[in-house]
Amino acid sequence: MAINLVTLIEQYLTPDLVKRIAAALELDRNDTSTAIDASVPALLAGICGVASQKGGAQKLFDTASQQTGALDKFANMIGGNKTALIDNGSQLLTSLFGGQQQSALAGAVAQYSGLNTGKGSALLGMLAPVVMGTIAGQPAVRGGDTGALANLLASQKDNIAAAMPSGFAKLLGGTGLLDTLGDAARRTGAEATRAAASVARTVDDSRRSAASTSTNWLLWAVVAAAVAGLLIYLLAKPAEQVAQQGVTAVQSLMVGGLDVGKQVTDSIGSLRTTLAGITDTASAQAALPKLQNATAQIDKVSGMIGQMSEGQRKVLAGLVNPVMSTLNQLFDKVLAIPGVAEIIKPTIDTLKTKLAILTA
């Protein structure tokens, strides 16, 4: 089975461990979970960037070799000398990324999760040995093969792009941390791009059929120009921003007096926050009403599919699809917690069915 570093790190960062990290940094657990979901793929993206530089693979190999056994020590250090843990992790990131990129990443994590920059920086310092410790445990490092390490990191680009939360990539624009993910992110957003192209053809066909009168032609020309502008904007932006742009575009879809975009955005945002807060059976029970409410809101939108034009349905599907990877990861993560599936699995199964209607 192919290695997925994102998954390995997520499996290591159990809900209990996330809870302990939040307590050590005096942070809200939900905010911490949101920040970690963004930080892990961002750190891996930056590390892939280092590996692509001249001498970068050797630099990473040397750094990873120093983190052998870090995962075994991490849990104890959270409850012990956490200051040393944060300081060492911060120094590690500075040596790899440089101070400017590290500060930019900390600021983006803070803005995305609602933390202050200092806490965002401290969290990154804590996560650095986890990320590098995971890399240190791979055969490429244990076998002393820098070329194999470079190949391993190059193979992770699709996984990293898929794990990057919607909206977070936009905050990293201009930092250079995501430069090496360009092709991978474009492939991740290809489905949305194809849907957008299909909408362009639909509008163009409609414009031609309406050209029999000057009034209708003018109306369709204006509509086509507006949609074309949106498409050009979507396709011209960096691919890692497709997911966030998708949600923004959905916000403009008004159907039967309902702001479908806001409905979908609010529901997905609520889902992410609620799922991130589930760590045991008690929190799952408390989260159940919120999950049921989100399901009802999604169901309301899916019930209006019949009122949408073919173009609107394609836009909705193409723009909601990019956020599904993150949601599915969260679904799998909480259902794997002992005892939780018995409480919320029926609701999640229903929710998945409703979401599938939006993405069909």
C-alpha cells in the first residue's frame, strides 16, 4: 500500500492527544483541531518545497535523522517541558523554511483557526517534531537513501493537496509554501474546472438560441459576460484555491428565494466544527443534535435540486465536490473512535446521502 504521510500523522494525532495539546497551549479544543487540520498539510507542503531545492533532500534527511524516536517521546513532553518542545520545533522549522515563511505560516494558521499568532506559532512548534518524526520513521530515512526520501515526498503532493482545508490555501498565497503543489492541486480541482467549462457551454448555447431578438441577445450577452468573468477568475487563480472559490461562487446561487450558497457554506462550516469537537462518546452524544440540524439544512437544499437549471446543478456539484475530501476524512476519523459509531453513524449515513445529491 502506498504511503500517505498525511494519514499517518492524522492517525498519530488521536483525539486524546489533540485534547492534551489544546490543554498544554491553553486553547479551545475545537480551534486546536481546526488549526491542526490546516497545519499538517501546510507543513508537509513546505517540506516538499525544501526537498525540491538543490541539496534539500540531504538537508531534510539530516533533520529527520535527528528526529528518530520523536513520536515516542512526544506525548510525555506535552505534559512535561513543553517550552523546550516548542522551542526545538520552532528552531527546526526556521532551519528548514526560514523565519519569514515560518511567520507567514503561523499567521495563516492563526487567521484560519481563530487563534492569535503567538499560539499559532507555538502549535507549529509542537507539530514540527510530529511531522518530522513521522518522516524519520519511513524506510527511505531508516535506509539512509536521500534519493528515496526525495521520491517519497514528491509522491505526497496529491495527498497534501487533497487534505488542504478549503480557504486555508488562499491565506498562504504568496508565501511560496504551496509552490510545489501546483500540478497536484490542479488535478484535485480538475472536476470543478470541467463543471465550470460545461456551464460555459450551456450559457453559450442559450445565448445563441436567444439571439433572434436584439433585446434577448443583449440580455444573454450580459449574462454570458458575467459568467465568463467568473470562469476566467476561477481558472486563472492558483489551483489550490479552487475549493474556497467554489464555496464563494455557491453563495451567489439564489433558488426559490433561498440563498443556496449561504445555506451550503453555513452547513459545511457547522459540520466541520461539530465533527472536530467529537473525541469520545459523550461529545458525540452532545454533537448529535447539531449533526441532525446540519442534515436538515442540507436536505432542504437537496430538495430544491429540481428547481435548479442544469447549469446551476452543475455549478453546485462542481463547487461542492472539492470540500468533500475534508468532510469524508472527518467522518472516518470520528467513526473510528470507540463507541462513537453507534451514536452518530445513522445520522452521518443520512448526511452522506444528502450530500451525494448535491455533488451528483
